[in-house]
Amino acid sequence: MFGKSSRKNIRYQLAPQMRDYDRMKEVWLPHLMYFHSPCFRSEAVNTDRDGFRLTGPLKESVFADPTQKPVSLLAGNSTAFGVGATADAQTIPAHLQRITGENWLNFAGRSFSSTQEFLLFLYFYPRLPKIRNVVIFSGFTNISLFYRAWEYCKQYGIFFSWNRFNKLLNQREDFAKTHPLLNRLIPSSYKNRLDLSAMTPRQVLKAILKGAPVERQPQSLEPFFIKVTDPKREKGVLLPVIEHDLRNWRMLADVLGFEVSYVLQPLIQWTGKQFSPEEEKLIADIDRHPAMFWRVFRDYMDEAEHQWLSGETRRLCEQFSIPYYDMSKLMSGKDLDRQWLFVDRPHLSDRGSKLAAELIAEHIL
Amino acid sequence: MFGKSSRKNIRYQLAPQMRDYDRMKEVWLPHLMYFHSPCFRSEAVNTDRDGFRLTGPLKESVFADPTQKPVSLLAGNSTAFGVGATADAQTIPAHLQRITGENWLNFAGRSFSSTQEFLLFLYFYPRLPKIRNVVIFSGFTNISLFYRAWEYCKQYGIFFSWNRFNKLLNQREDFAKTHPLLNRLIPSSYKNRLDLSAMTPRQVLKAILKGAPVERQPQSLEPFFIKVTDPKREKGVLLPVIEHDLRNWRMLADVLGFEVSYVLQPLIQWTGKQFSPEEEKLIADIDRHPAMFWRVFRDYMDEAEHQWLSGETRRLCEQFSIPYYDMSKLMSGKDLDRQWLFVDRPHLSDRGSKLAAELIAEHIL
């Protein structure tokens, strides 16, 4: 992270604020899985003692407001969080604060799934005064994670780092791959009766050599997990989790008496805009990045995917009377050609954040 | 697990059903953290395809009830789950089913904290018909985990295996301990500026040798975690998480229209009963077990702790109008001397489960 490589980097040349975002770490936590480091300090991005991003001057806690005026919240993932903004004051909730004259909090978490967005709110709602509006500015994490998962969890969804978490903690590696030699020595009668993926080589050897009683049945986890083999075709399995999270938002909105609305976050290629020179360079650079995270946005998120995701999310929102908006579409109504709005395919520049806030204020508030 | 050692084991001699419980595995999952293996089959304990324990005849899903009659739920940890029962039909919800003639489901999870008890319900409530009663039969996990934790998470609580999870995923090991030699070579000016616990030795060496710019501040996680040094004195920090979980139960009960009540689960020494000969032997055996899990129940859960936990939980329940009961106290009102009710300090025998169900029916339903 220190040193030369970054000096050659187009991303750091054109958008030097990205260094601060790249330097932030996540902290692993129970249930929410992780959140931003608390009290992180840098030029572009600062967090409070609970890990929430600030919207202006440094303060220790976003919940410490002696006026107890009503608040509104922007929930979401890294785009709502404001990865790409040059300062906390340039993020969407900061702009909404200026436009509306009301208190807005950044309730987004980097890489958050729809479930994490809801859980974050579920943990912190008692520390808020009266809530006026919650705008969920979201949509990409669940689907982009699905495109890079090898297993998907039907009931609970998945989260960023799920592949690593699943491997580390469930330790269900393919025995034939991790121990190819030993695997060939196991009589096939045992293969069907031992849960190889959950046993050490020693345990396997012992069970066979001693002719010891074997587990009567291998523990199949098929009811919990499905193998992802053709995500484009199988992506319908994503919808029940999104549906459940929206159901829970609706419930909390009714109980606590706030307005909730949903904005499908924008993707540069879905706005139909002509790239600005900076966008051209930044996106050509990031498109060369080998990480699957970036490849998903380049290779799979085409207009057909846009139509599918927008249509299905709208349908689920309607089911719970949550007003639905498609930010790519709202943006495409403006003349944006050659304006620099994105720092990469899913993340907004300062100007992009300002425009998104204006469109939210115009259409939703 | 196979073989000789168990034949000498008093636990397996007197309560052979414990073999089945010891053989069950947990599956790690997003947010809920873990749940029981799906479709587990054994003599004593069986689960459905979502990991819920059955209450009687084998079935694939506890949610597959074509009659859609109202249900009631027993939430809780391993005691509510029925660790110790010789069969699914001998657990508390199975007895409640027989006593009331109504449908009861086992909504407990082994080793579940108060937050996991709530989250399990939050995930599955849409799959239930009309809910009549939820009895939370709980109380030991949060406090016993606290007694064995080296760090506690103020906002999110902790869960069983948190120590391992925290170490594996946050990797904040004490650099002075893991790399004593290198640690001595680091100039003290760097020690204050590098987040050693988050760096590899290579990164540390590189930063020093190159005189490279260092992180401006070590990332302190103090706002998230507190070191646990004197759990007996510090245990008040547990209460906000329990309070929040009860607040959420109250909210769901109001929204979905069910009755919710809380039963502090029993501990053999809190009932004041004379041990039966079997209890004598089983508890003498388990008290020799070196695991901290068992030592907490032996060494720390005395009558003063009972008074504290019962008093504080009652106070929190009253705050949310949740009727509160102390099962140890309800039991102590009966003549139970020398009856065999417990298989270890916190877990009930078949007779103990039957009595607990009768007392729930008598006092709560």
C-alpha cells in the first residue's frame, strides 16, 4: 500500500481520495458480520465511535445530538456510504442535509448486503430520535456477491467474504482434492458412509483401519446451501432474502412511524451517458483489474440484467408499499454526457453524489 | 468419540442419549452465526431441513403443516432445545403439545445467545401460521459466555465461539507475543504509529527499513470491544443487549399479535433440591471436566449470581411488559428432593423436561 505502485496508478492520480478508502479496514462483529473501523480519520472519510461515516465536521458520535431534532437516514452499501467522495461533506446524506435543512445520517456500510442494511438499523434504532425518512439506496451487493459465490445460502443470503468465512469455519473442503492419494485408498463402501469433508485424514484412516463403526449417514448440507453453477440462470433464488428484508423494513417503518423508500443505485452503463474523459480512463483502468468484484460489473451487469433487477425489485417493493425508484433511469433523464459523475462503474464522484442527492430530493422527499 | 473412552464415562453410562447430542455438529451461517445440522437423525435427537428439532415423529419440515392451525413456540438455548432428553417426544415443547393439545415448535438453538434466539425468529416468522404464545426459556448463555470471554462487544454482544471467530477474522494478536524478537527491534517511535496487530512481520519490516510513511494512527477498536478482566464486577455491560433483544421481541409480539413471556431457565443448585443419586454422580463427573463452559456453572453461578440475574432480567422484562418467571424458583416450590431432574447443572432429564412443561402450563399458559 505504501510506495511506488500507487504512483503509476491512474485511479490514485485522478481520484487521490481513493487512497483513504483503500486504507480503511473492516472490523468483524457478531451478526452484522463487520462494520467500518471506529474513529477512522483521514481527509476523505471519517467515522464515529460506532463506525458510522460522518456528514460534516468531526464528531465522536453521530447519535450525540442535543437538539434531538428528527433525523432521516440513507441506508445502503459503499455507494450510499460515499466511496468516491473527496470528503464526508460531499456524500449524498451531506447534500441531502444541505438541500432539506434537516438532519441526515449516513446509515450505509461498505459492501453491505440488503440484510446487513436492515440489521444495522435494527441494532441502532433505539439510539435515534424521531425518524422522518429512510431512503434505501441499494441493490448491487446481493446480486454481485451471487455472481462470485460457489455456494449460496437460501434462507440467510450471503455477505462479502462469505466464501472465506464458509471455508474457514465450516471447513468443508473437497476431500478428493485436498487428499487425492488417501482418497483413492478409501474403500467405496466407506466413502458413502463417512462425512469426509468434516474429517481429518487421521480420523479417516482410523475409521477404516479399525473397522470402527462409521457415521450412519454423511451430513448433507444441501438443505442450507445450493451450489452456484450458472448464476445468470439461477439468480431468482436471491429474491426471497431481498423480499424478507423489505418486509422487515416495512414493519419497522410502521412501528416507528417513518417513510421508507427504495432507490436502485446507479451503474454507469445503465445511465446511458457518454463517459467523460476521466471516466474513460478510470474505467479502462479498473476494467483491467483481475478481481471478480470488478469483473462482475463489467461483464455481467448489462441492460438485460438492469431490466431484470429493476423489475423484480420494483415488484417486491410494491408488495410492501415501498415507493421504488431507479437512479440510473432518473439520471438518464438529465443531459449528463461527458460530465464526470462516476469514479468507477458503481461509485460516484462528488458531482455524481450531488446529482443523486438532488434527484432524491426532487422525486422522493 | 468411537471406542473405549466412552465406556468408562459416567455420563454415557447413566445418560447414553448424550452420545447423540455430542455427535451433532453446528453449521456456520450468515448473521445467525450457526445452527444445527439439517436433517440430523439419531435415536435421541432429530432435526428438520432447516435445522429445527422435531417434537415427535420424523418429518422433513416443522413448517409443513397442512392444517395451518395456530402454533406456539419455545425459544431458547440448549436447555429449551432439550439437550438431555432421550427423544424428541421428551422435550419441553413436546410435553406442552400433549398438555395443551396445541401445536408447539422447538424454536431453540444450542448455545444460542439472547440475540440468536431473536434472530432465528426474525428469519422464520413469515413461514409460520398465526402464532399464539412464545415462551423464551433462556438466560444462561449471555452471562456464561461473558465469564469466558477475553473481549466483549458492547453493541452486538457475543456468541459461542466468539473468541475463536474474533481471533481468526480480526487477527488482532498481540504482536509482542507472536513476534517477540521483531517486536524488540521496532523503534518505539514506530510502535506508537503502526497498527502492529494488523500487520505481517514483512509489512512491519518494510515500513521501518524503507522509512516509509506510516499509518498516522493505530486503529483502536476500544469503542467496539472492552477487555473483560473481572467479569463478576463488570457483568452489568451485558444488560443493554438483553434489553434490546427483549425490546425487539415486544415489537414483534405487538405486530404479529402473540403473547410473549420469559422464563429464566433452571440451574440445579438454584432449585435448592437435594441431588438424586444419578445427579450426584453425573455432576461430580462433569465438575471434573476442564472446559471453562462447565467450570462457569460450577464456580460462578452461586445464589448471589442467581439473585442478580433474576432481578435484572425481571426488571428488563417489566420494562417491556413481558411476564417473567424464574424456573428454579417455580421448581423449588415442589418436593423434588432425590428426583432425577438434571443430567448436568443446566440440562434437564426427561423427568425434568416434563416438570418444566407442567410448570409452564400451570403458571403461564
